[in-house]
Amino acid sequence: MECIQVFDVSIAEHAADSVFITDTSARIIYQNPEARRVFRFPDEELFGRSIVESLHHHYPDGRPVPLEQCKVYRAAVLGESARDFIWQFIGRDGASVHASCTVSPFFCEGKRVGAILFATDITARRKAEQEAARNAEKLQLAMEAAEIAMFDHVVGERHLAWSPKLKEMFGLPADTVVTLDTFYAGIHPDDVEEVRRLILESARPGIDGRFQYEFRTIGQLDGKERWISVRGQTHFDGNGQAVRRVGVAVDITQRREAERRIQEAAQHDSLTGLPNRALLYEYCTHLFAQADRLHADCAVLFIDLDRFKPINDLYGHDVGDKVLQEVARRLLQCTRKEDIVSRLGGDEFIVVLPRVQGKEDSETVALHILESIRKTMHFNGLQISVSPSIGISLYRKDAASISELIRYADLAMYAAKRAGRDTFRHFITDYLHLAEDRVELEQRLKDALRSGTLKLLYQPVIDIGTGKPVGAEAFIRLPDNNGHLVSPDRFIPIAESAGLIDEVGFWVVSEACRQQQRWRDSGLSVSSMSINVSASQFRHPEFAMRFIAAIDEYGIEPGWMEIELTESALMENIPDAISKLDQLKARGIRIALDDFGTGYSNLGHLTSLPLDKLKIDRSFTDNLETNESGKSIADTILGIGRALDLQVVGEGIESEEAMNYLRDHGCNQVQGHLFSKPLAAPEFESWYRSRLGLYH
């Protein structure tokens, strides 16, 4: 498995293609999520087994691939590469999977350690192609078995002998006298010259005279466009001169339409109808070449919807799909006809602007997109709002290839998210270093989750009237390679974007419960352990059940545990929030509203929530002795707490003056560096015991 470390697994994990990695014996040692979805094999049934035996691959005609001809085996054992070949696999459920494959040796520090296989699922396309081929064959057989469209032309004469069926194909009345002029007039203008060339070519001395070509006709009566396939034979005299052409014609309009639909499906997103990545790259190849000739500038906008996942979670994927379709429609409205709008996948879109004058034009479009997408969407009585974060890169200034421009625009988009979302950012080279740090931090987080090396620190919560410690708040930290602790401000956003936030959140719950049990077993009574819960974790449908299960596992009293939630987490779906909080409250778990006053506070909703505490955010308690606006907000929150019979906790207390102000105005509890910074469990226990000793 060590060889996988040189491979950027995070890319494979989010790749749209299936990815397999083998060792030098062609035994599978890695598959990505797309491979699991397509082939349906769990890791334990594949890892360590030969890819030849496990996936049962065949040639497209169904013949099994012998071991010595297996391209993955040859890549792993012999170091050979192969590109763009098609195999038929048998998935775990017995279903056939057609895939377009590329395989190459996999190297680690210059040494070949296996092979890597990329497989694009083309099953649907193959089925469509086979269906189109069957339809064309049936059509041709039917046409030949019925009235066959025939023609006969004596070279040098102007009149042609046509069957009624052929006249019908050209949209001509049955009594039409057909001449060469009639024939050429019925051909689509774009095809006339090519048909002339092919006819002359078939009459050239020295060839066998067989001909076959396809072209479009325009019906004289109905104006309808049809595709015609003509095949026949030119006859020559003894001197090698063409004297006669005879043949048959078949209406292949249906076949051509099927091919067009297949091509359309292969190059467009099935949900939105927008060009997909493949067609985007093809368009941009021509677009950038034209830009070079005209010395024009182009811009790439990478658009990602903010907090789109909750829409799928709360309302279902049908609603989520409608949102994506509406976003696609609005993007098309925001752009010009010559601009390219593409969907990469998920909630990611690309807009390419072929002609821009510096940064200003792209910023104008970005602002237009922001304004359009953030408008409320209405679906079957639902009112749904989303916002985009947009990253912008410029052709030539930032990069000269579409892949690099998309990557740089993606980095700029993440900078927009860090800036608060619902905005845009231009790419700057500093983002490259941030991206490297992000990848490194994500890997370190995964390693810490796997090895159990995440840390919890604990900050005491103090009764403001007595000065006695009455609880603790748990804070998560990620150790770096030097033993320093990375703050959650840096790695929690990465956990959210990488899909790790639920795993991180439930680790915190389990570890806090375990530590609470250990303190109880050692005789230390920490009457309340407070845990911060992210909006994503709270959104999990099994959050309440799993939280209660952790408490039961460690056998601690539910009243010893407290969760802290922000206003935004609760306001996403009030009925769902109340349901989950009621489940927790029924077991005695306490609920605190964290960072109160920093969001869009809705007192009507606040009164419906089963809360125990309000926490005054540190932004209001900082320099409270001189911060008049902070005092006003703190007084308001304290008043709300009294009116709703809720305890109020002041966070971030660093001065006696701030503590005295809050105490004099009715605050119940405080925490901050005035008393103690967050401490590791052993140091916290010593501090807590020492402080309790002052009150005995």
C-alpha cells in the first residue's frame, strides 16, 4: 500500500472514472469510489486478488481475455502501456460493464511497483450504439424487402430513370421527370460538391466502379431534410469509358438521427443539457486557437454552489436536480451566445468567455451570475435559495491550457469560499501554495482519523457568581509533524469539503464521552461537558441517535453532556432541528446556542427551540470595558436570556473588567483566558482539582 502514497488519492477519490491500482503481480490494492459504484465489489472481495480473475474482463465481442493478452497484467508485470481500448467486464451482480480503458505501469521512486487502470463506463453508450445499429439494419432490410429505391442513368443523357420510392425520398411528385438538374437541385447545398466529386471518382478509368456515399436531400414538396445512402456500380465499355450507373438508395435518416443522439448524449450533461467536460475541452481547443489568431483574451469562471448538499439532504435529489437545472438556465441567461456554459458534475459549472477586455469584463459577468443565482427559486411550494462562489482565471495571463485554467479557477473559487462565500476571486499564484497546504492538511487529517491521533483540549467554564468551575468545553486540535496543534479554523473547512466532517464530529462526541467517563471514574466531577456541533454534522439524519448511543456506550449521565450549535445550523430546517433537539432533551442532554448575535437572529424561532443556554460571542466581549456597541449587544442577549429563562455564558473573557461587567448585568457563566486557556486532559484535571480545592 505504500506505493499509493505517491499517487494523489484525493483526486482518484473524486474522479468520475473508475480507478484501480495493482501490484506487480496484477493483484488489486486500491479502487476508488466510482469503481465501487460501477463494479459493486467491496474492497475486501478485491484487494489481494488478481484483476484478471476478479473482474472477468472480455473483449467487446464477448471473448474472454487470456492472461497473456491482459493489458493490465502486461502493464503490471512487463511495464507495457495501452490506451483507449474497450473491455467488457462482469460486475459483482453479474451485469456486463463496457468500459473505455487506459492502463500504464505505476512507478514509485523510479521503480515499477504495479499498474494503474482508468476505466470509463460506456455501457449506456454501447447499448445505444447497438440499438442504433439494430434499428438501421432493420430499416435497411425492411426497405429492401418492400419497394426498393432504384436508379439507372446512361452516361451522357440528361434524363435519369428513378423508381417512385426514390422520388419520394427526394420529396418529388410521382410524375416528375427526373434530370441531372433535378437530382443536384434536391441535394443539400452543403453536400452538392462532395456528391459531384464522388460521382466523377466512380467514373475514373481503371477502378472497379463500385460506389457508396451518403448525403442529405431537401424535399421539393415538404422541404424536409432526409439522409440518403446510395450504393451502386458504374459500368464501363471496352475502352474503359463509363457508360452507365445503376444502384439503390436507402433512407438512413433514422440511423443518422440515432447517431446524432448518441453523439449528443456522449458530449452533453444528461441532467442540464449543457456541454460536459469532453465537449468543453473540444470547444476550448478551437476557441483558444482563434484567440491566438485574433490576439484576444479569454476568461474561465469556475462556479460552485454554496451549501448545496443540505438541499439534497433535506428535500431529496429530485429537488436538488431541479435546482441544478434552474442554475444552468440562469447561467445561460447571464452569458452571451458565443460564451460556453458547461457542467463539470455535481454542483460545479464552468463558464468560458471567449472575448474579454482584461479582468473587468469577467468581473461584470461574475457579478451578474452572483445576482442571478442568489434569487430565490420556487419548486412545488418550496422556496430555496443558493449562492455561488466563483473563481476566475485568464487565458495566457494565468495559463494556456483549459485544464490548467480550470484548476486555477478552482483554486480561486476556494479562495472565494474562504472569503465568506457568495463572491468571486481572481486567481493569484499564492493560491498554489494554499492548495498544496490544503492537500497536505487533508491528508494529515485522514491519517489522524485513521490512527486516532486527533486531540481534544478542554477549557473550564466558571460560575460567575462564585468563581467555581462548573464544566468544560471541548476543542478539537490536529497535531502537525512538529507536534504543534493546528486550530480547527484551518482544518474544519477542509473536513467539510472533503466529506470528513461527520467522521470528525462523531469522533469528538465519542472522545468527549470517554474522557468524561474517565474523570468520573477518577473521582473528578465535571458537571457539564460541552461539545461544538457543526451544521453538517447536525444535518446528519442519525445525529441524535448516534449522540445518544455514544453516551450509552460509556455509561455516563446524559445531563453531564451539552451540545453547542450555531444559529445558522438550527435555522436551515427549523422543524428538523426541533425534532432532533427534542430527542436529545428527552434524554436530559443540554442545548446551548453558540455565537448568539452573530447570525440573523429570529426571536420567533428562538422561542420554539428547546434551549438551555445562550452564549455571547467573543466578538462582543472583547474589550468589553471600552466597547459600547459590545455592551449594548451583551445587554440585549442577557435580557433575552432572562426573558426566556435561559442561562447566559460569556465567551472569550480576558479581563477582570469584562467579567465584572457581565456579572453585574446578570450573566451566569464565563470562560476565557482570564481563567485558563484550553488544556490537555491531564493539565485540565490538575487545574480543575486545584480550583475546586479552593471551595472546600
